[in-house]
Amino acid sequence: MSAAEIRESLAELREAGRHLRRRRAIETVNALGQVLELWRDPGSPPRDALAKQLPEVAGFTEPVVREGLALGVADWTREALQALVAAELGGPAALDGLAPRSVSGFDVTAVVLAGSLPTPTLLAILAPLVLRSPVLVKPASRDPLTAEVVRRSLAMVEPELADCVAIAPFDRDDAACVEALAEADCVVASGSDETIAALAAQVAPSRRFVGYGHRLSVAALGPDARSAEDVDRAMADLALDVALWDQQGCLSPVALWVVGDAGATQRAAESLAARLDEREARLPRGAVADETRARIAQERDEAEMRAAAGEGVAVHAGEGTRWTVVVEADARPRPAPLGRFVRVHPVADLGALHRALSPLAPHLAGVGVAGFAAPPRVAGASRICPLGSLQAPPLAWCRDGRGVLPPLARLQDRLIP
């Protein structure tokens, strides 16, 4: 798409938005709730299209797509959307200007997507529509499919809503297209910290910019996971979090910290390796980039050299580069190649765990936990949950501590009687 076509789409969306805002807010919220219910149906056209076509364009295997969608949208119900609107905005009355604090969306919201997970794309497109703000979507290069599937889902429920979504594929290095997209009244972007900073510089101060930069997730096994059964159960759950979406999402754990001695760390690592091998049989990893395979091989070789040098390191690996578990001798975070690669670190106690995770705080998204009497508080994380559920955040997950709808909204207090 050219810069001129992007500007034309923005103009068309502004006109569509004028019609959209004449509707009662509850009608739009209910229609979007129907879209969520459509995605929750395993036999629906959107789910079928993603299961059959996403593996080809994004590299996942079909079992991973099916399992990831089933888990990811299980609780994204019509009622969950209504509760989100009530909790974050004060309900549909606020959107209709019938409450002391009026809430509205922008005339047009542009959404720049990154990554290849379909559920974040679904929410990124629906969230502005809740505020009755039409959406211009730039799909991620790794997933040119999901945005169109969302638009078709809207058309199945209500064609007028589909008219409020335009898809604008272009090369991210096309400066003219980026400049045109930045003319939207609100720009929402996900990507690397460098990408976010560069795009933010293109958006005028008079417009809203919402950026979501680099994030990662980790796991922690506490001292209450004492028996072999406890450890195996926790590692089976962690293996699911790792296997789903092949560690491509910000909620994919890349490392595990085990509270205990070296023996506890080794037992957890051995169990995790066995569980990842089992998951590979049921949820096989998809295609990975040559660069990722090379990084996995490099990190494996480096770990094996440290093991040979007697540094207390151990390597467990699947066929090829299918999965890798590296037992580290200390708690220091190390690079994460992804592609189902997990480091396992020992920590002596809860205080040591907090110290180990503190360097990750600026980029920490989620922490999956097991074996703790009470979930530990971890600085920076906006999601702390049981292992096995990292990849299923609720609709109201406070991503980056900001919530879903408030970053996209304009507020106005009406205090005159």
C-alpha cells in the first residue's frame, strides 16, 4: 500500500467513524462480544482459517495453533468484554456521554502490529472499536493473515463494523507510508524498543502515541514443590507455556529460577526436559529462522564448554534444535535464543529470587509460578499467574500495567448541572 492509499483509507475511516459514533455504545460492545464468541467456537470460520492457514504464513504447526487458540480465548467471552468496559470505562453510559465522566475514542486509531500470535492481534483491533474508533491496521510481516481474519469476523457479525477496519500492508522501512500512518489521531504500536522509539518520533505531540516495547516472561519454582509429583506437575505446566507459540510471545517463559539447592535445580531441569520432549510429540515445534537455529547451536556449544570446564552447567537437548534445557550454576540471567530454549537457575531463597529478577524488571511481562504458599511479588511484572496459564491472559490483563482501554481513550469530566 502506498502513502496516498493510506491517507485515503484514513479519510474513509473517519467518515465510517462518524456513522459508528451515532450508534449506542452498548450495541457496539454487544456486537464485539459476538465476535469474541465466534473466535471461541472451535468450529467457526475464523478458527478454521487460522488453524489451516497460519502455520503456512507464520511457521507454527497446526496443533500449536489449535491448542494456543483454545487456551488463549477460552475466557474471552461477551460477559468478559462487558465487565472490562464497566471496570475500565464506567460502562456504556460513559461512552454515550451520559455519565459525569465522558469517555470517547479517537477519530481514527492506527495499530502497528508485531509478532505472529493471533490473540494479541484480535484484541488490538477490537479495543479501539469498543471506543467507537475506526482502526487502520499495519499487519506484522510474520503474520499477514490474522488481521484479515478479524475483519472477516466483524463482517460476519455486523458489516458496518468491518467497514471500520482497513488493513494497510507496507514495508516498515517505507518512510512515506510511516509518515502517512502517523497522521492517525491515535497510534498504537508493538515491537522492539528501537522500533517504538523511531515511530514515536514520527507522531506529532498533538496526537496520542501508545507504545509496547520489548517484553519477556520467566518462571519460578518455590520451596513448597517438594515431592517428585509436585515438580513433575509444575514442569508439565511450564512445558506447555514454553511450547505454545514456540516462545514467540511476550508471555512465553525463557528461564526458570528454582528456590533450593543445586540438587533441586537439577531435578527440575531433568523433569522439564522430559516434559518438553513429551510436548514435542503432541505439539511439535514449527519452522524457526536460520538465525534462531544458529543461536541455539551457539548457546548449546557455549554451555557444553562451560560444563566440560567443571562450572556446574548441564545441557539437555532434543532432536536437532527442537528443545533445549540448560542448567546454570548461578542465578545470573543469560541470553535467550527462543525456539523452546529454557535456562534453569538456582536461587537460595525468596530474597535471592527477587535480586535475580530485578535486572529484568524494565522488560518483564509475566512470571509463571508454582510451589509458593503465596505468589511472590516481582517488580516490573504485570502478570503473575500459575504455571500453565501464562499463555492465557484474561481479556482485562493490565498489559504493561496500563490496562486495555484507558490508553486509547479520551476523558472529559462534565460537572456543570
